[in-house]
Amino acid sequence: MYGVHPAKDSDEAVGNGTTEVIRTYQTWKGSNIFFLGGRVIFGPDVRSVFLSIFLIVAPVAVFCVFVARKLLDEFAHHLGILVMVIAIVFTSYVIILLLMTSGRDPGIIPRNTHPPEPEIMDQSLEIGSSQTPQLRLPRIKEVMVNGMTVKVKYCDTCMLYRPPRCSHCSICDNCVERFDHHCPWVGQCIGRRNYRFFFMFVSSATLLCIYVFAFCWVYVIKIKDSEEISIWAALIKTPASIVLIIYTFICVWFVGGLTVFHLYLISTNQSTYENFRYRYDRTENPYNRGVVENFKEVFWSSIPPSKNKFRAVVQREPETLPRAAGGGGFMNSNVEKTPSDIEMGNRKPTGNNGDEMSGGNNRRSSWGRRSGSWELPSDIASLASGLGDSNRIIGGSSGSLGGQNRQ
């Protein structure tokens, strides 16, 4: 299993300045955790998957032992066994959907090794100044989607312009295509490649809750009729049914509410992120193609292959730049800065696509981790040196965040 850092036995080779041949997942810069040699990818909060599995399997096990087993002989033609069989098969189906949601690439956009070519000349320097004018990347670009103008934003961490509907997850530290949200219950981002399985998981979990809830009441009514007692007395005779009825009633409001909400999102072709951030009820949604076409896009369109080959053999070059003193890092300052770039989680009223989850460069996840890395790799330093201004890039980047004037 590999997390953010590669295997320790490779550090010595890098320190000696040699080029080492390793696999992509061993040098992955995101916060993901890999299993089975890079064949399965999870988010950094993969432990929550095991909690979700327990919350599904445990009540079904109680149901099979204390309710379904008692109903084996209560139906004609031995149909009572189907109550237990359906519960076990349906639970297995829900677990498979959970693993298919959490253990696959959600649509991660591969990072660039260096930023795009700058296009805008820095005009802040006075004429006759001894400093070399600096080229800057525009923070926002405009693209056309279905005849409408959509703004896409530059990602400092991944060094690319995010495609429309793409956003940078501050927990996984990746740009995800058609980003919906990061779900802590499945321990993974929900994006273009796993949204279908996420909806199937949530809706199937809702049906499983209703199934257990209904047959618990069937068992209670069977006790009531056979012993000719009140419904309350029958409930007392089966405490397991009381617990399951309360548990499934609470859960069905959670997963059932999510199912209804995502049915609305699918019908209007929105993501959770877009719904909470852009409010398409005030502006026209450029992605909405009608209810039928929107459902076809989610359930009947082919899932694109992953853009990442996690098991591909790559060469890791030795690090040539030391870390900044005092725990600081390096960052790319060839990007045009705007006041919104240092915003931390404030909601923006604009309808731009491709904004980051936390809304700023210095992102922190909800788990208290720093998701962005401002260390300047050697290839970016060489690019900056080619522009004749590498010192300004290293020194000026912290100044742009801290309000210091460039020298």
C-alpha cells in the first residue's frame, strides 16, 4: 500500500543522484492510497469505507439471525427462505457498488510537469526599470460550451487549466473531472468515472433499508396474530426488530434523502458542487439537455477510461532544489493573481466553472491536512531561469501571498 510518499527503499538511490525506475503510483503527488500494486485507488480517508461496510453488514446480520430465520416456515411453499436469500444477495450487491465507487479513479486529471507558456506581460514595472518584465498566465480563460461562455480557472497545484466542470479536491489533492463532491462515507471523490456507481449505491442502500424495515414489521404482525396480543406486546417479544426498525427508519431519511436529491441533480444535469456554488436557478445551465438526455448521459453513456496509468513504469529524477528554510515552500508566481485567489471557502456569486473546493491557493482539507504543495520542482526552476527571472519566482511567490513587495 502506498500513500502520498513512495517506498522508503528508493530514497537512498535518489539521494545519490541516480535515476530510479519505479511505477507511477509510487510517486503519486496526490493524497490517495493505493492497494494491490496500484490497481486500486482510494482517497486518504479509506478507513471510512470499512465503517460504511460495518454499518451495512451488521444490521443485515442481525436481521437474518433474529428476524428472517424466524420467517423461514411462515410462508407457504417454503417461500420464507427467500426473505433471507434476498437480504444476503442484495447486501452483497450494495457492498460491491460501494467498492466500485470508492476503489476506482473518479476522473483525476493528470498534473502537468510544468506550467503552460505564459501569455501576458507583467506591466506593473515602470519603464526604464532594471528588472526584466515577467510573463504571467491569466488566472481565468473563457471557453464555449453549447453556445454559452464558461470560465475555466488555472490550478496552481496541477499547473493546468481545468476543463469545464472540473474542480480541485482539497482532500485528495487532485483535479477531478465533473467533480460532484468528496464523500467521506465512501472515502473517495465522486466524479465523472464513479458518479453512476455512487448513485446506484445510495439508491440501493435506500431499498435495502426499506426491505429490512418492512419485514421487521411483517415479523411483528406474525407474532401479534399468532399469540393474539397487542402490537406493543408483540414488539416487546422481539427487541431485535425494535432496534432494526429504529435504525432503518433513521438511515432511510439519510440515504433516501440523498437519492431524491441526486435524482433532482441528474434530471437538471448539475453536480452537488455546482448546485451549492453556482445556483443555476438564477442563471441558465449550459449543460442541461433535457430530463431524458440528462439521464442517458449518466446511466447509458460509456464511462471514459482513466487518464492515469498508475502501474506505468516511470523514471524519478533526483531532487535538485532544497526546501525553503523555516518550513516554507516554493510556488509558481507566473500566474496572474486576483483577490479571490486567497479566498478560503467563501461562496462566490459568479457562475464560473472549475473553481477549487476551498476557493484559494493555500487550501486545507476538512481533515486538517495541507492539500497544496508549493515546492518548486527543478523543471519549473529551469523554465523560470529561461525567462530570466527565477529568483523573482521563488522570492516573489511568498510575497504575493503575504503582502510583501517584490524587490
